[in-house]
Amino acid sequence: MKEKSSLKEISEMQNDTENPFGVQGYLDINPVIQEYQAKNSDLNGTWISDWYLRANFNPEKVEEEYSWGKAVIIYYETFEVDISANTPFIVAPGPGIFHIINIVQTSNETIMLQVTRPGFEDFNDSHIDISFHFFDKDVLWVESSNLRGTLMEGNRELNPYSKDVLWHRLSGPEQQE
């Protein structure tokens, strides 16, 4: 049986190097046991990958208004979610914008979005499933067999739509203090 480790304990084990976002970088998700009860509203926000944080880029951040408030965005890098918009949507880094068709809570910590490209809502074969696995309101990993991407870290290839990469909330209404 795995020993329980809180996110606080894990983040204390990390180095204290600051990044441009004030968010801790790498987290080892293996020792974490899921206990968080995710809510649909937890999805609202913008998310930045731990890979991007470790790379320590100095990006241009842009602010835009979303239905839930002011969003901090880094074009082509942030995962953006607005389930409260008149037409709920996500923007996935790389693939771009998708409309949300359905939201399904698949477990305590996992919420699956069924999405499609704008204009293809009525075509069932164009739907894509994207699951968000929450550790808490501000840290998650994204899973989708339909989305692909490759991030390089040294000689290691990371898939941003798998357990390889954690996503940290950059902005949103549910951000922890």
C-alpha cells in the first residue's frame, strides 16, 4: 500500500527555485493518493504545464475576460477552460479551440469533457473525450487518447495529455489563496 503524501509535503521536497508565475514546478505524482472531490466549476481557469515551468521561460502573459473573470494566458502554452460561457469551450495548447458538448464526473477526482470542433457539434463521430484528473483545485493532469503532443525534456519525450505532465492553475475563479 502506498504511503499518503500531501501536495504540501511533496512541494516542500522540491527545490525552491522561483519561476515567472510563482508556482512550484515539478511534482512527482506517483506517491500522491487521490482524495480531492472535484467540482465542474474547478475546471474554469487557465492552466500551465509543469514542463513549461521547469523550462523557466520568460513569456509574455496576456489578460482576457472570460465568463468567470480575468484570465491570464500565454498563447500556445496555456490550457484554457470556460464551462460558464454561453458556449462552453476549451483551448488546448496546439490543437486549439473546442466546444464542450457534455461534462461527466467519472470519479471523485476526475471530470471528463466531451468536446468537438466549432461547427461539428451535431456529428457524433467528431467528439473527443478529455479527462481532467484533479489533485486539488490548482493541480491536475490531462488525459486524452485523441489529442497528441510532444514536449522534449533532455532526451525524454513527454506527452502533455498523459500523466507525464501536470498542469497548474495560472488563473481562475477557484484559485487557492
